[in-house]
Amino acid sequence: MAATPVWSVDPRTGKQREEVAAQATPEDVDRAVRAAHASRAALADAVARVTFLRTAADLLDGAAERVVETADAETALGPGRLTGELARTTGQLRAFADSVEEGSYLDVRIDRADPSLSPPRPELRRYKVPLGVVVVYAASNFPLAFSVPGGDTASAVAAGCPVVVKAHPDHPATSELCASLLRRAAVESGLPADVVSLVHGFDAGLELVRHPLVAAAGFTGSVRGGRALFDAAAARPVPIPFHGELGSLNPVVVTPAAAAERAEEIGAGLAGSVTLGVGQFCVKPGLVLVPTGPDGDRLTGALAKSLGESDPGVLLDHRMRENFLSGVRERAALPQVDAPVPAGSGGEHTVTAGYLSVPAVSLLEGGPHALLLEECFGPVTVVVRYADQGEAAAVLDLLDGNLSATLQLSTAETGGAPGSDGAPSAAALIGRVTELAGRIVVNGWPTGVAVAPAQHHGGPYPAATSHSTSVGGTAIERWLRPVAYQSVPDALLPPELREANPLGLPRRVTGAR
């Protein structure tokens, strides 16, 4: 039987560009996983891992023009956006190299033996070891930073785990190009090329999560697709960790005082966040609570003006475009739902941005209005007009887990006004949304996730299937497990735990010798 071809498609026209690969067969998947598994010993060398991560970043930077051109042809995200995303991607690779060199990710802890305790405490030494082969499912909306060379791959390799990436069908040529650069970086660093490999095809994704040598998986995508893979990971004879980012409404709450203080500014900022990347960011604000009354009207007026002035955009593929258009139509047809700026088709291949508006009392009735609490991928948001604090709180009570929650507060509410310590109601509101989200934003917008050590990109289900982050230095923790050594002679301990600390690692030592 002939292999099924994988084509690169231009989302601006819907036409096939070129055949770039073939869908992986079960035999192809098995070979990729086994080759990755065989490379584990080589990845135990931390110096080689650091060299690989930095070499990969250098090779990607050196091929920047080709990488950006290829990614733009497949995603229509634009050279400006993709140039920034490439910088973020190579920055992540170098940041994880720095983390490996610094060593605190191993969380080395030593408890000295203490015979005076009852019962006596033995010598205990603990650190973290890599899980094994990691599967990374590339995301549609970030062809670089959340795909083949992205944060999941970088953090897994930094932890000492070889990676098999399942390419996203929206950017197969970009995936092939980036995979070739990573494999070249591995060889130049003295590692087997198979520390990173690539497969294509929906069936390959299922085969990977079920393969007995796969130890963990990272996923960014839809609730339906992610949940299917999560369930498959849990149903294995030996279940594995599945770190999935599935979907998020990213609610925004605008207080009456904030609307009174800067309605136009908030409305324009909201429009910019909703339309950024044609509304295809996982942290796009999809549900916005705005007070009723003149101040809220000024805010929605500014929102309408900015959205009306935005240009039509191209979504990542035509399937997403059709899902967006049908999703907007279905929501707009609900009772008491208005479309002051209708989102819809901007032409044969484009879409226009807009927003829907619904009274909080209608949303609280439930029934078909529950659809408004589901993510609609693309440049649209739902504005919920609330009459008082009780209605706003009741709407928040309807929400599932989210990646982010944003509060627009007044100067007095934040404690920024002279003589103000901040409003107790604002502090209570922060406490409430902390239950809903993994990142809380005040007087900003959730789009634009900083890659930094303190970042957390995750949240309660369905935002994520674990409590880990996929962005920032602690993303490496997903691919490690702790091991404690009790009363093991020093000569037999791993170098990371030996008394002389030959690797110079940070360590926490307690107890007396």
C-alpha cells in the first residue's frame, strides 16, 4: 500500500503547496520511539545537552529567513509575528541550557543521618531523574514556540529526555525544516540525531501515546483532541503523565470604578487583545464582564470602534475558518444575544472580528446559553453586561478552569491613589479568580505570555490536565521524577549526590553529620 502523502497548504488560498512527507505507519512510529529510547544514555551527559540546546538555537537563528518564510506560507501569521516567535523559541532553548548548567532543577536535597532521633534517621539523598521518551504534540497556532523546536521539546531535552514530535498538519513543511535543524544540532553536539525525531499523521498521534516505551506526553490543542489522548494515556497498562493544554475562556472582569475611570482605554485594549494573531492565541479574552450603564456603554462603544477598524485576517486553515463562522452564527442566534459588531466572513479566505453581547441574567438562565461559556477560536469575544457585584460573581461561578483571568481595576481599587490601600472588594475579586485560573492579570491583557522563571502557563481543568506549566523554567519539572537514596555508600551514589559535590550543584542540606 502506498504511503499517504502529507501536503503543505496555503491558508490564504486553500491550495496545496507541496508534498513534504508521508503519514507515519505503526512501524514508523515504533522505529522512531525505539531509536529515541536508545539515545537516553547519550542524553545523560549534561554538557552535551547544554551544547545541543545552544547549537539548536544558533542554527534556527542562522536559518531565520527560511524558517519565517516557510512558516508564513503555511500559517499566514505574518513575518513580523513569526520573527518574534522565532526569537522566543531560540530564547527558550538558551534559557533551558542555562537551567541545566545552573542545576537547581534537580532539586538536590540531603538529610544527614541522625541516630539521636527516635526512630533514628538514616542518611537520605534525593534528586530528580528523567522519565524517558517524551511525545510532543505540536500546536497549530504556534508553529515554532509550541511545536517542533518549542518549549516542550526544549524542556524535555534539558531534563535528559529524548523527544518524538507529532507534527501538526497545518505546518508540516515548517516542522520538517525545524526537525532537520534540531537533528543537525544533535549530531554537531556529539549526540545521536534521534534525540529528536518527527512523525506525521492523526493515527501516529494515537500510536505514540500508547507505545510502551513512551514515558510522558505534552499537548497543546483542543479539548476534544486533548481529552482523547489524555484518556488513552490513562488507559494504558502503565499510565503515563499527560500534560495537556486544552482550552480556555480567559475571563475579564471590568469593575464599575474602572469603567468610569478609563472606559475608552479598556475598550480599545480589549479589541487589540481579541484580534491579536487573528484571535488565535490560547489566552485570548473570550468572556468579558462589563457593568451596565453609561460607563459600560462607553467601553463597548470603544470596543466596537476598534473592532470595526480592524482588518480582515486569515485563520490557520479553512477547517478552523468554517468552525469559527459556524460557532459565531450559532451563538448569535441565541435569545437575548446581540451582535453589535458581527464577526464573520471577510471574503473567500478571511474573517472579520466582532463581539457578542448578552445580559448576565440571560446567561445565568443556563440552557442553550451555556454555549457562550465554550471557547470560540478566532477573533470574537462575548461581553456580559452585569447589573451588580452579585451578578458578576454568579457568572464567575459558572466558569471552568482557565489559563488566565484578567481584572480591570480603578486606581483607587489597586491602592494607587494617594491615601488608598486598595479596595477590599478588589482583593476579594483576586481571591475569587485565583480559584479559576493559573495566571491573574491586573490592568493588562492576557495575550503575550512572558517566558520567565516565575511564569505559569496552565490552570485548572480544562485549561490543563496537570498543575504544571508549559512556559518558563519550571516547565522542565514535567519530565522528571524524584528518587531518594538511603544509606547508599558515597562511591555508589550518582555524581549529583556525592559528598564532594563534584558537579558543583546547588543543594539543600539539613541535619548534623
